[in-house]
Amino acid sequence: MPLEPEDDHPPRDRPVRSSWGRARRVALALAILPVAIVLIVPEGHLACDAPYVAPEHSPDKRWTLTLCRRPMFFAMPGGSSDAPGWMVLRDERHAIRGVSSLEMVQLYGDAAPGTQTMWEADRVSRTFVVDLPLVDASNPVRRWLDDRIWRLRALLGLTPSSESLH
């Protein structure tokens, strides 16, 4: 009986995937991930369903500045005004145009006696509390994108802070 030549390579049950194909999939996932995060980032506490004080409107009614409390996981009795907060700047279409972190919401009223929010042509400020530029969105897509980016920045703690104004 003739001998059959032996196969030097064992049979393969599944196709071989190159490391190049795997690298492309990882690169694609890394490229898509930031876009997906920006698209789905929640408004969270920036929605400010129960503002700490009544929202302030610019003289031309195009801008709104709202003080929103951030939740505290633990507080002693009477310490609710020590809670941190955000000053949220919105345009006339309610898109977030700026966020400033506030170390304690009580600073809003205690900043300085008689202190008022100053609305200028290109910025809004309040001594020791907030200083944000008033920048209109150039188009609806830019407005939507900026709104999502401010949400993400607030979620990650990457907003300007009242501490820098002292």
C-alpha cells in the first residue's frame, strides 16, 4: 500500500485573523467612543429642575444664568447650603453655553453685600462666583455640539471654578 504524504500543516477549523485586522477594529472603536460619549452624555443635574434661586435673565432676555445644586452624598443637618453647585448659562433656545463650578451654593448670596450679576455685551460675571463669556452659536449644529461638550465637561469636573475668582 502506498504511503500518503504527510501534511505538514494541521487542518484549521477557523479562519486566521491577522493582527492588522484586530488593530483596525480597536482603532475604529477608539475613534467612535468619544463621539458616542458626546452624543449620549446626559444633562444630569445641569437640567436644574429645582434651582437654588430664581434664574437671572440678561437685560435683552437672550441669556439665562441658573444656580443648580449638585447632590451631596452626606451632609450634616443644616449643611445643605454648603453643597456644591453649578452656574449654568443658557441661550434663548435653552442650550447650555457655559458652566462654572461653585464650591458652595451659599457663596452666590454671600459673595459681597450688594453684589449684582453684571451683564455686559460679551460676558456675564458676579464677583467671586462666575465669569463666563457670552458666545452665540454660529449654527444649530454648533449649538447642539457645544451643549453636549459643556455637559461632558461638567460631568468630568472640567469647568471653570469659583475658586479661581477669589
